[in-house]
Amino acid sequence: MKLSLGLAMLLALSLAPSARAASEADYKAAYAAAEAASKEAAGMRNQWTVTVSALAAAKRAADGGDFGRAVAAAREAEALARASIFQAVSEKEAWKAMEIR
Amino acid sequence: MKARIHLLLGSLSAALVAFALAAPRVIAADKVDPVADAKAFQNFFFQKFPNVKHEDFVNGPYSMNEDMKRQWQEKEEFPPYEFALEAGKEMFSTPFKNGKTYADCFPNGGIGIRQNYPYFDSGEGKVITLELALNRCREANGEGPYSYVKDEMASLTAYMAYTSRGKLMDIKIPDDPRALAAYENGKRYFYTRRGQMNFSCASCHVQSPGERIRAETLAPALGILNAMPIYRSEWSGMGTTSRRFVTCNSQTRAVSLEPQSDEYRDVEYFLSYVANGLPISGPGARP
């Protein structure tokens, strides 16, 4: 019992750093990564509206000082942008499968 | 040993024959052949909907659903695009400040020519749509351009379409590699999936015409531009071909392109070409 309690405390302590509140620096890093991916998608003429919305939501949350929400929205924007890039790359050939012949 | 050599030679011959048979198909699949494309495109719809009269495809969802068709025919007695049509007629004949009119910019004074748009301009190396030609006409005569998506542009194109009703779509692809490239680019755009919904134009208008997407009945891609511009109840107003492309994109959660971007011009070229031989029915009315 004592051993499992000790292990649990150790586990809780080891996870503690990742559970800390997001800082402005975290937000800036997450936003920069999302913005770069979003620009890449736009350059491929394949931007998604939801990426733009998530980026805007991240900025709004950061402006309001809620960096936790801002980081989450920025990470979502990056994931969406990366999905749109994947779509654009795969569709370079995949569109042919849909063609009426 | 001899038997093994025979077996090897036999396999090699079989492989060569198989390659020879498959190779022309591979080449044909990658060759741009608009005539074959248009034939295949039209046959696809004719076979999928054997009870729809060929010329009826230009009426979009009404060709897919008898009830909707009857309602639309009744509405056509007092069509919702009538105001735009009247406005377009007046605008068309009103001189610019320099005294010239739209008629001076177009063949046949702009009357009965809708079926020839878009066309490929060999001088410029690009596709010219009717909307683009109208704004260029304005700018050449010292007037400011109109919005490409609605209002005045929709009224002008409504009038020009109306003077061409019943004329058969007649889009030419000149013997110019740039024209073929534009056509191919339009075709690629039409079939390419985009947006978070991962839809292409074809997902709705080839794979699912006649089906419902929420409250709407999807129109077939064949002849879909013959009815443009349209009054759409959903928009509570008129919209141009540009507006249709922009809203289609945003419905798939893709950021739409600029009206009259190369991609939109090219997809208009492709869709109009494969509708060759079908009548102009614009301006139209849609739910």
C-alpha cells in the first residue's frame, strides 16, 4: 500500500511539469508553427476555412490572456493546416480516380 | 535446363504481350482528349438517368425530381429573376460616359452569344469568361468594374443569357497547347477534393445528383452552367457563375479563391465544353 502510494506520488510529480499553465511563450511558439503550416497550405491554394477560424480563435484567446486556450487553438490550427497540405499533395494524383472516362 | 529456358521465354513473352496491351491505355489515360472527355461525360449522365431528356439536364435539380419540376414550372410564370433581367436589359443599352455601350465590345452586339463563353484567347493565352469580358468592356470605356458575384454583373449576364436561350452551348478548344492546358487544369480542379469536408465538385454533382444534401437536391454537373446566372432562394437574390464557385468552395470548408482566378476560369471552360450541344437556359431559378 505504502509502495503504491509512493509510486503514485512519483508519477504525479513526474507529470507535473507538463500540466503547468501555458505561458505566452508557449502560445507564441504554437502560433508560429500553426501560421507557418497555414501559409504553406495557402501557397498550395488549399487553405481550409476551419484553419483560419482556429488561428483567429488562438489570437483572440491570447489577446484575452487565456494562453491555455490559445495554445490549444493554435495546435488545432496547425493540425488542420497539415491535413490540408496532405490533402493537396495526395490529390495531385488521386483526382484521376474520380474522372469519368 | 531446356525446359527451364522455354518456361522463362514463355513468361517473358506473356509479360511483353500484357505490357503491350496495357501500355496504350496508360498513354490514353494521360493524354488530353476533350472530345472523348465530353462524350464520356455526357454518356455517363445519359446512362445514369435514362428517363431524363438530354436537353433537360440544363434545368439542374428540376431534371432530377418531378415534384420540384412542377413547382418550378409554375414559378416560371412570374420568375424571381425577372427584376434582374429587366435591370440588365436597361443597363445593357445605357451608354457609358463616353457614349459607347456594351454592344460595342461584343460580337453581334452582345445578343445571342452566351453559348460561346467562355472562350480561349490565344493572344492572352487564357480563358475569357463572359463576366470577365463585361468588366473589361467597362474598364476599356472608362467605367469601374462591377463585383463578379452578384447585383449588376448578375443582371447583365442574365440579360445576355436570356437573349441566347435555346442556343446550344458551343465552346471551342483551339489547337493550342495552352488551351488544352487550361481545359485540363479545369478538369483537375473539378475532380480534386478540397476543404475539411474532403469534397470535390464531382462528389456532389457527378456521384450524387438527384440525392439530397440536407434540404437541397443536388444538380447534375452536365449543363450546370447553362442556367447561369441564377436567382437562388438561399441567397435571396441573383448570383453569377463566380458566386456559385465561391459558395461551393466554402460549403466544403475550403477558403474560396478570388472570383475570376485562373482556376475558376478554367473549371468554367471545362464544364462548359463538356456541356456542348445542350441549350442555354439562363437565367435560372434555384431553391
